[in-house]
Amino acid sequence: MIFTLWKKEIESYFSSPLAYVLIGLFSLISGIIFFNLLVSYTDGIQAMPQNYAEQISFVEEVVLKFFANVNFLFLVFIPLITMKLFSEEIRMETLDLYWMSPIREWQIVLSKTLAALTLVFSLLLITGVFPLVIWGVGIRDVHLLGTSYLAVMMNASAYIALGLFCSSISGNQIIAALLSVLGIMFLWMITWGGHLNSNYVVAEIFTYIGITSHFERLLRGILGTQDIIYYGSFVLVFSFLTVKSLGRRNW
Amino acid sequence: MDKILVVDGVTKEYPGRVAVKEASFQVTKGSIHGFLGPNGAGKSTTMKMIAGILPTTSGEIRLFGQKVLPENRELKNQLGLLPENPPLYEDMKVEKYLQYVAKLHGVKNTKEQVEKVMEELSLADVRGRLIGNLSKGYKQRVGLAQAIVYDAPFLILDEPTNGLDPQTVVELRDFIKKLSADKTILFSSHVLSEVEQLCDHITIIHKGKIRASGNLQDIHRKFRQGLVLKLGIGVGQKLPDLMSFGKYEINHHSTLSMEEQFLINFESETDIRSELGKFILDRGLNLMTLHIESPELEDIFLHMTETKK
């Protein structure tokens, strides 16, 4: 059943120009970013005295910065991907179709999350060219590349769960998108708040709640249980809220 | 007789507004039950509560003997709903959409079932078209197809013919009539002639309250107060005083080419046609028309919805 629901969402994405525009824009912008990072890296090396050149790490300067930029692009792209998932159904009153059927709320939420993840995955697929370039340069760290992509996908799942919830509380796509943008920015700001706080415990709590610290650890190739628990519970909590928000409409 | 649907004292309150107040009525198996009321009377709200997609504030709805609750998933495949705004995905093609709905309801032979429904509703020609590009009539057909594609024994149709062209209206009406052979249908409308043609049972709702419910004939009988006669006498002739037949009231008078026609409401229900005929002829008047007027559903409807304001 999940497959049927997922397939319908995917077909809906690719029957409108939105998916193609997003994929096109994403590959264009991420391409420009990657190119610029490469250029500034080589410029940096050339500007350095011979002996110091190897101190500029390719991983630090290009790979990590690139994925951090991808994360930044998600601030705009993911709300655009999730905004219509429930808003459109609320506006067109098509959710009745599901309420009349034996489908459960969680099945709808899960299938829509998977569909959005699939679209994000196809966005990232284009960036698969860059690891090939990196490979060519001689950086052959499969583990690092693996965790980097994992980090980006984990962040994407969290943003999608948040975006889906925003979409489920408004029949207006624009409002849903704006709410998700604000939500994602808030997640980033919590970490900054942690940095600014002088109380150690409060700062630690803020850092844990904020998404950035987990993302950075993953990017550096560290996958700890606390990060798995963080992302897992984040997605579960927001999916649960979405189910509840749908249930409120239903009964 | 089997009661498929029992609505028992159902109330629906929104903040600051009561949409439906203690509504009670029953729908008998195999009937087409007309649900009548002016716009905003609470028809759609009641229908959505019966379908289990809108919570009741109080009261109970039982369908096939089971309480209607969102978690009661057994009922989901037994009930088809065509809401006021059909739940259509405008970016889907007709055939795909119907197959999708069938799959949601776990229909095994999806392809054949969809094919059959498209054939019945003359949708085969538009199977490959996007729903968003269809005319209103076709959208309504797809909406109806969606409600019957999983072969539910009970159908709720909310104003299925509203705003459609006359030909489509006739076709849909015939189709609904055909459906009633093996299904029970609750059907709302504010077109009275349609309800009279299709339904054997009706429920009238106004301002959230049920005004009348039951067999169409019984309701007719109940609302015929006294005796209404249509009496025609020769052109230019004057109607004599009829007080000898008891209290009466002339509801309507019109001058036609051949006669003066009166619609007279007598307080007593006794059939006085033969005496009245003799009375007219004895006074040297021409008797052109004399028959009992049974009240139209429209009269009942207007009576229910106006006088009780």
C-alpha cells in the first residue's frame, strides 16, 4: 500500500514542471558552488609558499564546504518540495479520499515523506559528478564521502518531516513553505544560541537540540549513537505531529 | 424492514454555531432516500458525519448495525461518498485515478472493475485525459465513479446533479436509478422534482433540524391539511359562496382561455366533489374542472422551510 501511495506522489511530482525546475536549478547552483570552491582552493594553493601548500586541506576547503552549502540550499529547496504535499490536498479537499478508505494517517505521512526523500535523492544524484572529480584529484576517502552524503540525507529527512508538518497545518502552499523556511532557520539558530550562552549545560543542551552540531559531526565522518537518536527522534516527533494534525481534521 | 442507516440524535456544533441539531432519521435497505433542504441547512455536514469523516458533537450514527467511528475500518469499504466537492486529483488521468482509488480500497481485480465503471458512466472516451482539463459534467462523473469503483453497498451522494447541463442530469439520474437495484442510496438535492422522480423516502432538513422524515406518500398525507380542490367554472362566471361545505379558503385564482380556475382549500377532509359539482350546476354555472389536488413536494418543502422560520 505504501508503494501505491508513494508512486502516486512521485508521478504527481514529475507531472508538474516543479520537479524539473528544482532539479535544474539545484544542479546549476551546486555546480557553480563546487566550481568556485575548486577555483578558490587552487588559488589558495598557488598563493601559498611551496612548503605550506599542503596545509590547506582539500577535504576542509572543498568537500566539507560544498556539503555545508548543499545544506544551505535545502533551506529553500526542501520547503518547495514539501509545501504542496498536504496543503494542496487540504485546499482541494482530496484527503476525503483517504478518510473514506481503510488507509491510516501514518501510511499517508510515511509515503509522502518517502516521496519527498526520493525527490531530494534525485537532486543529489546530479551532484554525484563531483565525487568523481574529487576521486580524480586523488581524494579516495569512501568513508568520508559516504558519511557526507548520509549527513545531507539525514538533514533532508529532518527538514522534510518539519516541512510536511507545516504543510499539514495550512491549506495555503506559500504559508506552508514560509513556515518551513522559518522552522529550518530556527533549527540553525538554536545552535548559534548555544554558542552565545556562557552556561556550559545550557550551551550543551542548545547544541544538542540544534541540527548543525550533528550535521557537522557527520560531515567529518563521525557517526555516533547520539546523532542517530537525534535524527530518528526528530523525524518521528514531527511525523507524529503531522499525523495528529491530520487526525484533528479527520475526527 | 432492514434499517441500513440509523442516525440517532446527532448534533454538530462549531464554535458559536450549531450546524445540525439532534437529527434523527433512518434509511431503509434498498431505498433511494432523498435528503432535502435549502443551501446551508446542514445536508453536507450530516452526510460527512454519516461517512465518518467529520466528528459528531453528540449522538450516534449506526451503519449496518455498527457505530460510525474513524477507527472503524470495516465500514470503509462498505460506503461510497460523492461529496459536494468531489475529491479529484486534477493532475491525474481519469483511468489512473480510478485505479488508484480502487487500490486504496484493496480492490483485487482493479483493471476490470475500473473498466466496468468507466463503461457505465461513459468515461471510456476520456480515460487518458487529465481530470483538471475535463468539463464539470465529466468531473462529476469521475467523482461518482470514484464512489462506486469499490462496489460499496451504501452510497452517499451530495447534490450529484448540481450545476450540470440537462442532458448530463438526465443521464446521471437514470444511472442512480439503475444503481439502486442493488445498493442503498442517500441522495441530497434541492431540486424537488428530481427527488420526487427518484426517491421513495425523504428527509427534510432545515436550519440543522429534521422537519420530516419517512415514506414520501406518508409525508404527503401528513401535510395535506384539509382538502384542496381545483375547480373550474365558465369564463366570466362568479364563484358562489361555498360556506355550506364548511370553512374554506381560495388559494389561487386564474383566468384561463376557457375557464376561471380556483384552487380551494377546504378545512374538512371529506371528499365533497359530487355535492360540490351538483351545487355548481344547480346554480346554472358551467363546470369545467373539478379534481383533488395532491400537494406537491414543493408545497411541503416551502411549508417546512418558510413557515417555521
